[in-house]
Amino acid sequence: MAAEFSHVSMPLQQRSRLKAELHKFSENIIRVLTVVLQPGGSDASTMTRQAAVECVEQWLRLPGMALDQWTNVLSDVLGAVVQDW
């Protein structure tokens, strides 16, 4: 959803509402990604972890997204990247 936001063409008021709803929904996304990316905390495959890292990237591109909400997930993302090296 967040990945397509920049491509959506709609009136500004609707776009602002959509962005606000995506920001609210991001809390759920963060919880899921935390489970998937935690080292040893998930049986997720390498492909699933890579998809989760890409998902984080897309959500962080959403205008106005606060990095402080994503601190724990970003730590897990960096751990996943280091693990793949």
C-alpha cells in the first residue's frame, strides 16, 4: 500500500486522508515486521526476510513517516542485512 502511494492520483483532501490512514496502519505493519525480522524469533525464510526489508523501505518512503516509530524494526533490518553478508 505504501509503495503505491506516490503513484496514486486523487484530490489533495483524499490523498491527505489516505496518508493519515496509512500512518495509523503502520503500527500494525511494524508489529508484523518486528516478528518476521527478529533474529531467532521467526521461522521466516530468507526470501520472506528480504521481502520484509523491502517492505520497511517502502513504508519509510511514505511522506511524513516518523523514523522514531521504526527504531526497533530498523535495528532488526540492519541485523538481517549483516546476517546476509
